[in-house]
Amino acid sequence: AKELGRGRFAFFDPQINERNQRAMRIKAALPRALEQREFSLVYQPRLKPSGEITGYEALMRWHSSELGTVSPAEFIPLAETTDALEQMTAWLLQQVVDDLNDPRLASKQIGINLSPRQFQSGNWAETLRSTIEAHNIKPEQLCIEVTENALVEDFATTADQLAAVQALGVEVAIDDFGTGYSSLEYLKRLPIDYLKIDRSFVRDIETDADDRVIVETIIILAHSLGLQVVAEGVETRAQASFLEARGCDELQGYLFSAPRPLSELGEQQVKI
Ligand code: C2E
Ligand code: CA
Ligand code: CA
Ligand code: CA
């Protein structure tokens, strides 16, 4: 314990301290990262069991001059607590619509991740509407991915926004499905097109009977509600065959491709 002043003590954990310092450095570096164009996008394909690529998920990358490569799993949660995330998402949306001019992305759908909190504050339907109009893109070429937690935090606002987004013709996916606490009632009442099964359930399909049952049940549930199912984090052929046999509509994962920059995207078809 470290003495802070007369009679005041705080337990000093060097690990926690290190983490806090890194978090502070990341938060401080984010606004400059935008100015200095340190962000880039990578795209990971989503495909049907036939091998046809139906779309790509856009994922942010950050190569910081100061901090090196920082994972979105680390910087997105921190960006959420600052104003930077709004601007980062605006940048991302602009980049995506520019990239949609590339012949490789023509007639593909691009999935864009929005953080729950962001979904409650911003007016995404309006942002998307003006972007779609200005760039003359088909609304169904965009898909918004939002986690279940957005529903739990503020169901009414989220539901309104999702409905407005869907009314434009933009599709909606619930991301990391199965890890949050949304009720089935929510699912029934929400305007959704896709459920994305979280990769934590896909990972152990081969060894864990519980996970197999969960995955099967999610697929049946989704289909009975008229939703399509995408499995994320597919890494092995055995996982892919299990998912295909259970009627999973689309697959995404390292088995087919890691996320890659636009310039490195390959064939429109993947051998599976
Ligand atoms: P997510 O939305 O669940 O994205 C999928 C993550 O799984 C990506 O990690 C992807 O690279 C990784 N992945 C894909 N296939 C496999 C696989 O077969 N095995 C394994 N182990 N991992 C796989 P990434 O790119 O590091 O992104 C992490 C998270 O950061 C994303 O999770 C998403 O929540 C967030 N994120 C990334 N870009 C953005 C963004 O532009 N906006 C927001 N709000 N969040 C973002
Ligand atoms: Ca996602
Ligand atoms: Ca996900
Ligand atoms: Ca995830």
C-alpha cells in the first residue's frame, strides 16, 4: 500500500497502473491518429456454403506512429469513452462508400460495426440516408452490425433507430449473438435481418456438446423468426461442415480469409 497523504492509503498494483497509463496514452493519441491518417480498413468476406461471397465486414486498423499497431479490441472500447469514435466512424463510412466504387465490392454488402452507445446518441438513419443519396449507392449494400447490449441498454431508442435504418433499405445484423442478455421478446419485436453467432460458440463446436446445441438452437430460432444466420470465427473445415449441415446461411472466418486491405481482396468465390 502506498501512502497518499495523512492516513490515506491506496493499494498500488503496478499492473493496473500500467494498463491505466496505456489507456490514457491511447485516448490521447486517437484524435491525432485521425488527422495523421493512421487508420485504415480491412475487409473480411462472408460467404454462402456454395462459396459465393455475399459481403465483407469492414474492420478498423490502427498503425500508430507512437504506439505501434493497436488492436480495435483495445482502442474501440477506449474511443467509446471519448468524442473520437464519432469522427472515426464518419471517416470509416466515407472510406467504405469510396471503396464501394471498386469493382471487387460491386454488388457486395459491407458490414459496419456501430458501438451500442454510439447507436443511442447519433442519428445513424439520417447519416446513412444522406451518405447513400450523396454517393448513389444501393442501401442494401450496407449492413449495420450492433451488439445485443445496445438493446439491453436502451431498447426503445435502439429499436427506433434500427427501424429507421431498415426503412432506408440498409440491413441490420445483431453481432456477437449469444453473449449478451437480450430476450427473445426483443428479437421478435426488432427489425433485424441477420444474427451473427459469436465466435466463442463456434470455436468449440467440435469438442463441446453444449456449444453444438447452442449453435443449433440459435439457427433454428433465427430461421423461425425469419432471420438469416452468419457464423463468425470459422477456422476449421469441421466447423464449416457442422454449420452448413445445420443450415447456417453464411460463414465468416480465417478458414476462408483473414480481414485484408481492399487492394488484396481476391476472388469473388472461395473454395470450401
Ligand atoms: P467483431 O465485430 O466481432 O469482429 C470480428 C473479429 O473477429 C475481428 O477482430 C476479426 O478480425 C476477428 N476474426 C475474424 N475471423 C476470425 C477467426 O476465424 N478466428 C478468430 N480468432 N478471429 C477472427 P478485430 O478486427 O480485431 O476486431 C475486434 C472487434 O473490434 C470487432 O469484433 C468489433 O467489435 C470491433 N471493431 C473493429 N472495427 C470496428 C469499427 O470500425 N467500429 C466499431 N464500433 N467496432 C469495431
Ligand atoms: Ca462485427
Ligand atoms: Ca462479432
Ligand atoms: Ca466479437
